[in-house]
Amino acid sequence: MQTIRISNIDVDVSFKDIKNVHLSVHPPNGRVTVSAPRHIDLDTVKVYAATKLAWIKKERNKILNQDRQGRKNFVTRESHYLFGKRYLLKVTIASRPKVILHHSRIELQVPATYNSAQKEAMLYRFYRKELRTKLNKLIPEYAAKMGLGTPGFGIKKMKTKWGSCSIERRHLWFNIELAKKPDQCIEYIIVHEMAHLLERNHNKNFTSIVSRFFPNWQVQKKILNELPLYHA
């Protein structure tokens, strides 16, 4: 990967076995990428990106001005989200750490010595467990619909992507922040990443595959990218 600079904006350029140039602006930080065919040189890519500067700036402004959740202190009555639903946090003192999900509350039972970082780590372990349970159900369902063997998957913190696919290893990665998002947004990311097992590149065939197995993907992509981002 190489980086070019257009009007003080860094653009990451990668050359692939594809037919057309693909320009993207990614949440949550407005990262700009170009995927280009191998027969195109870097100067040509730079000229192409320069012609799209107005569009790049518009998309980056939309992302960078997107609402962000305030920095969390992990205290009682603070708002947190699980699968698109808002919960109020309740922190209680207990000898052993435990997370309990109530109808409208997430209760953190913590030792009196726990600080905000420890409470955050505890809540994210809960998020990881809940998201894994959901993915364990949804991934085999979509694998069967798409005529694929069930791929392996993992969950981790990701700065610029909601998910990724290692085609050679047949392994998917999902951003742990998806645990906060509505179910259909999660399903869209699952289908998007699994579609790469049928088509490596973001071309018309790829879009056709995603549309076939998740027809309203454009709506869910828009919802996902307009929801408040995590403060970090």
C-alpha cells in the first residue's frame, strides 16, 4: 500500500487484480482509500483522486461531523447500548464482578476498588460474549443460504472497519462495537464479509451477491454509518 496526499488529505492506494478504480471514505475517522488495477500508475491514481476531491471532502465532513457518544465514566444512570437498544447502567458493589442484563438496565456488580477502566473492560467482555452468541447463530444461517461452508470468525477492536475477511484463511473479523448496533446492521456486515468468499473485489458481481442475500443492505449501511460513534 502507498499513500498519496490530495489537498492535505492522505489517500491510501492499493493495486489489485481488478478492472476499475474504487474510491471509498471509511467511518469512523474519514479514512480515504483507492483500489486500482495493477496496470494503472500512481500518477494516474493521483489525478483521478484530485478530480473526486469535492466528493471526498463532502463524505469526510459527513463522517467527521457525525454524532459521537460522550466519553463514558461507567457510573449509574449512564446510557449504554446493546443491539440497538438503549439501557441505563446501574453500578452496584459486590465481592465478585458480574454483569446482569435487565429489561431496561445493564447492572455492573463490581468490587468497591474498581475504577472506570476496569468497569469498561468488564462491560466489553460482556459485549464480546453477547456478540459472539449472536454471530454463532447468524453466520451458519447465512452460510447455508449462500452455499458456503461456515467460516471461522473472531471479534476485536477495529479503528476503521466494521468487519474484514481473510479469504485465504476463510476467517472473518468483526468490530466489537457492532454489539451496540441493531441486528439488521450486524446481518448486513455478516453478508458483506461473507460475500468476499464468493467475490474478492468490490465490483458489480460483489454488489449483486450482497443484494441477493440481503436486499435492503443500502438502508442498513446508511443506518450503521449514521449512528453515533464511540468516543474513542
